[in-house]
Amino acid sequence: MLTHLRPALVLLALFTVLTGVIYPLLITAIAQATMPYQANGSLIVSKGTVLGSTLIGQNFTDAKYFQPRPSATNTPDPKDATKTIDAPYNAANSSGSNLGPTSQALVDRVKAAIEAKRAAGVSGPVPADAVLTSASGLDPDISPENALSQVPTVAKARGLDQDKLRALVESQIQTRLMGIIGEPHVNVLKLNLALDGLS
């Protein structure tokens, strides 16, 4: 029995070191050498302060900023651990709402979101990503249509010319990778930082 057990233990130890130590360290070293910005979380730093990551959305609520798509993430209720409370863009608890298309709660939430957009001055069709959550609840990007639909609201809150603001949004649109992969999108954090620079 020992003759069968010994090679198995040696292989287990060998592959544990290879795949659990050497391979991760090698990949980390290659990533740090070739793309340190991405390897360290695509963080945006200003004056020594981390403002956020381009990979994780933030909950901008002030009318002076472009709003991200809604987030369905939550956190345990501090008053009752058996319940949860909304915690938009909680990166420690990434999740979708898990509400199906026949859910009345989803229908009510979307109707309320559309009414809020209308009250904020959005006219015409409301983009889907302006009222529906993403699967992760952490999506940092919105569609160009969503960003452009918010121009009147942000322009009014900041006292800016709408054409100037529309040009800023259009300059922030990221196109499909290699012209075919993904959809055009706007990173909300980058757009809002550019907006602060404009003001």
C-alpha cells in the first residue's frame, strides 16, 4: 500500500507547489511587469487619493453628476441579521435582484425609476440600463443613450451649456473592442471626473 501512497503524495505536493505557488507568482509577476495599471485594479488616483476603480461602479446621487445604472446589491441589516437592506454598489456582495419578468416588485421598481427619470427631465424613450440593474450590481458603465439622456439634468444642475456637455459625453464613449466585441459604453466614473475638470 505504501508503494501506491508514496507516489500519490509526492505528486500532490509537487502539483500543489507548481499550481498553488509557482504559477500564481509567475502570472502575478508577468502582469505587474506588462500591465501594472490593470493588475492593480485599474484604480484612478488623484493627488495620492484613490478615487475609485474603472471596473466597479459607484453610487453617484447628486444631480450634478451622471448617474450609473441602478444596483441591486445589499448588505445585512444591522438591526436584524436575518434581513437585508439596499446597499448600492456594495462590492463585498455582488448580486443581481433575481426578480423575474413577472415579478410585481420588479415592475413597480422599474415604473418608479421611469417616473423619477421623467421628473428629472428625461424626455423621450428611457434607456433600459437607466432603470434595470445589471447581473453583478457593480456595472461601472452605461450606454451612450443613457449618458446623453442625462445631459439636460446635469447641465441644469451645473449651469452648463448642453451642447458642451453633450460633446463631453461623446468624447467619453468607448467603442467596440476591435470593432466587433462588446457594445459602445461610457464609464461613469471617468465621465464624472472629466465633468469636474470641465467645471
